[in-house]
Amino acid sequence: MIVGQTGESSDAMFARGASSLVGRAGGRLSCCHAELSPPRVSAPTRGSSAPLSPTTLFGDDPHRRLNILTGEWVLVSPHRMKRPWQGQIEEIPPDNRPAYDPTCYLCPGNERAGGHRNPNYTGPWAFDNDFAALRPGDGGRRLDTDGLLVARQEPGICRVICFSPRHDLSLPQMEVPAIRGVVDLWAEEYARLGARDDVGHVQIFENKGEVMGSSNPHPHGQIWAQQTVPLHPERERLHLLAHHERHRRTLLEDYLRLELEMGERLVCSNDAWVALVPFWAVWPFETLVLSRRPASHLGQLDDRERDLLADVIKQLTARYDALFNVSFPYSAGIHQAPTDGAPHPESHLHLHFYPPLLRSATVRKFLVGYEMMAEAQRDLTPEAAAERLRESVRKR
């Protein structure tokens, strides 16, 4: 339950950090510095005129968009969608899996690579990862050599969740009640692991497909629970907190209101959840799933909201599979409140989906070059990506 920050806190880094920006002074380029404090995000003004679409304002011209959750920018270059592709072409792995595979270490009754034998489970099932990235411990050892070589011991526990005993299924192929069972197990694991004294953050995620590094095609996800709130959730937490302190509403509550008003980046929804391509998306068909009611974590969802979370997950992942008529790869994860026992009214439960495919089932996006050395960049606009995802099921 302890949120243990290793080294300098992110708040301190934001307070003292600066990045170089280039501006113009007297017609000449000059360097200046901008503080890296969380940006002040203006809340939507009720009754104001409809916001201007970036498509209308910029057309095909390059422009930068701000990720209000992290403070990072992404360069959008719509005109580059016309360029020819002569790069790497991925092979589509055959999807002819049997319902049960005697060689699979995640199927019911089989022996795992670590020597343990699985029970004959009939629904979602979780177990300790046999090859965990984290280990339980006291987290007391530290290294600090003149502030130049800094390291901290990081205790934690890693779990694996099998979504189904069926080897041949994935989330879009499962029925909504079966996905609801996965949602319930996610909530149970979040509460149980988060109650540990050595856990400050519980990260639930799924890597689907060989291209995303999945080591086994059996439908499964993972949970890494650790002492420290990791980099990406911590960046989000700072921006969520700054907005809530200013407006007394969650940042994502205000952002969702604006997206519902505009409509152009929405993908699918129900009475409790909305899936959309975020304004600042980096991956071509990246999506963000938001709860309409600002819940801080899975444990705050009622039965109806859990049912509808299962429903929107099926809706969204089915659209992914229909887009290129392939089992769509992605990395997905849930961001929710830290597990320090304190209320977190700034937190707003949400899911990120990061799929790599770009032009087809065989062409994927790479984060290289400029994106490794400067900042994220995309060609396909988020508005165009959302339209394609909306239409994907209808064309099937």
C-alpha cells in the first residue's frame, strides 16, 4: 500500500526541469526554456461555440498536438499518407489454433515451463508468473554515488491472468459474460495486490499477438504490482492532480465532455463507457476507453458498469479485428488510482490500447529515428483513424 518514489520525485523534476524551445526574437531564431510543470488545461466552457476541428484548421499541414495526460507533444503530418511504402512487410501468423493445445503451458491441466501444473480451470484464472520481472522484498537497498549513479531496490509481484480455458479465443471472440468474468478478476487482483504493504501501484495489461512480443497465443494478460508508481502512470497522475485542484473535476471528465460534443474521434460507446481515438494519439489506431462516471479504480464500478465495460471491450476489439480482417495485435493496459489507501478524486479509470498496424495487416508503425531522438510523430490523423474504426464493422 506504500507509494514509494525512487530517487527524486516527479514533482521535483517537473519543478526544476526545463526543455529547450526555439522561438523568434527580432526575426532571428533564439533559444528559450519552458518549465516542465503540468500544463494548465482549460475546462470546456459550457454554452460556448462548437470547438474548431483540427482537420478544418490545419488540413494536410503538419502540426503538433499536446497530450494533456502527460504533457508530451506529437507531430502530425497528414500529407505523408501519400508516400509509397517499400519497407518491412510482416507475415500474418496463421490463426488455426485448436480449442485445447497439449503443448501450451497455459491450457488447463498442462504443465507450465516452470514445472507447476495448471488446474482444470473453467473460467478466468490467475497465478504467480513463473518468470517474474519483480520479486517480493523489503525495498531497502539503495545506491547513490554523488547523484550520478542512482538505483533503488524495487520489490513487487507479477501475475498472469488466463482470460479463458479456450486456447483458440481472444477477447473479441469471447462472449460479453465471459469478458465480464475477466473484469471481475481484474478488480479482485487490483484490490488484493493493492492491499499489500509493499505495493503502491498495480499495472494490469495485455500484449496480444507475436508482433507485440506475446510469448504464447493463449488468451492471457499480466499484472505487475510494485512499490513505486511507474513513469507513465506517475506523469498522468501529476496532470490529473493539477487539473482537479484547479477545477474540482477530473481532467478526463472534462476531456470526455468535449469529445462527446465534437464526435469526430469517437469509435464506439454504451451508457457507461466511451472508446475514442485520443486527440494526441501516437499509434495509428490508438484508442482510449473512458468511464462516463469518474470512478478512480475498478473496485468502484457497480455491476452494470462492469457489464458495460465488458461490452465496450468486445465492441472495440471486434472493430480492430474487422479493420484489416486479422486478429489485431496491440498492447493494452488499465490506469487507475495508486494503492496507498488514500482517496484519489483526481484519478479517472481508463484503458489504453496501442496497436502497431498502420496501412494493412502486414505494415506496422515503428517508433524510430526522429521519434526516438525528438518526439512522437504520426501520419494518419486521429480523426481519420476513428472514422475507419467506426466503419470497420459495417463493411464486414
